[in-house]
Amino acid sequence: MPAFCGFCVSQIPSFGKNFYHPIIGKSGGGTVIRGIYTSTSALNVYEVKQSVLANNLANVDTPGFKKDVFSVEGSENVALSRFVGGENPAFLGEISSGVQPGTESYIDFSQGRIEPTGNTLDLAIEGEGFFVVDVGGEEAYTRAGNFTLDEGGRLVTLSGYPVQGRNGEIVIPRGGTVVVDERGQIRVDGAVVDELRIVNFGEKSVLRKEGENLFTLRDEGVQPEEAQGFRIRQGFLEKSNVDTIEAMVDMISALREYEISQKAIMSHDEALSRATNDIARLG
């Protein structure tokens, strides 16, 4: 009695004949169900999706945090061939083996809400642009403006990285009144100390997350440009752009999608069991 490969939907002359399956290779016969592989790939996708959403939710109170956006893409096509007796394998075509998480990560750089803190050294960028910090002699960029002063009076991030001005590291004399205007010019007791370097990128896809709320360049050949149309808000912080309710709803949705894929695997497994036990007896 003829049988069919459930993956490639091609007829197998008999259960005793060999055929080539694009996932498991040459088989001694039996029914392989394509849905198992498709559903399993979906499980992997939803597991990664949950991880991305959980990380976003964990950073809902991180100043300047930009959420990651999850994407899905089709897996690479695989070749289908069929073995019949001693004949050469017959090429049947190509077919997708399922789905996978997107290979390119996408960061949502939309503006987070700006909230007052009353702290003189808290700075928020309203509009486009990034603060520049020095990390071991290399430039990094951030939207988090919760700065402080180190022992030498340098303006630094909470991780201790010096914030860069037009003249390099920004050193603020202690004891004076610090005022930062909308263009980022820093004055202490009325005297100009420096001006913040605020840069921007025409295509933000050149940026990648580097940890500690910093961004670095994917391509070292890219040069930042001077930001335009921004406004510095002293005594304010830009909050994360993660919407708590939206993130929780997405997590619940991903969990349900995961459960649906699990049930699909169970259904295909049951069909495979019937195919190998019941249909084989009929042959």
C-alpha cells in the first residue's frame, strides 16, 4: 500500500522502500510528519520572544533604556529528494523547514517619557541625539542622563565612564551652582565650563547594545554627526520607552502561542503513532 511523507507530501511506493527526508536524511521507511518540525521551530521562536519581552519588562525603570523588538523570519529552504529502490534520488524541489527568530535585532529608539527628578546632574535629551561617553579610549553613546561626579570632579555615568564635552572630559568644580542650558552648555557660578557633545546618526541601525545602557557602532567606519533640534532638560530623566501593559499583554500572547505549538506537536505525534502502527498493519 503506498504511503506519503508528511513533510514533503510525496508518495513513497511502499513502506519497505528507502526515501530521503530533508531533516532526518535517508530513512528505512515510515511516515515523517512535517508539522512536528514546523511546530518545534515555532516553540524555539516563542521561547526567544519571551526572553526578549522579559528583558524589556525588567528594564521598565531603567533611565534611557530602549526596548528590543522581536521579529520572525522563515528558515532557509531545504532540498527534497526521494529514493526509490536502486534508482538515483529524484529531486522534488525545495520547501521551508519552519520559522526562526530574526537574524537582525531591531531596537526601538522612540522617545521615552521625561520626568522631573530635581537632581542638578540629571539630564534628559528631548528629541534626537545621544550623550557621548569614553569607555577605555573608545566612544560609546547613551540616552541615560543620570550622571554624577567622581572623586576628580569629572562628570561620569553611574558605571564611572566620563561624559564627553567639546573639550574632552567634563570637569566641574565642586561647591558651585551648576546650570546646563537647552543646548548643553555647562556653567558653574556663571562661568562656562564646557558644552555637552550631543551626536546623532542618520541610520540608527548602525548602533548595537553593549550593556550598561550603552550603544556602540557596528561599523567603525561610521562617523556620528552633530545632533540638531534637540533640547537638554536639566533636573529631568528620560525613562524607558517600554510600555508595561503592552509588554505584559505580549508576554501572555507569546505564552499562549507556545502552548498552541505544544498541542500541535502532540497532535502530529498522535498521527505519526497511528501511521506507524495502524497503516503498517494494513500493508
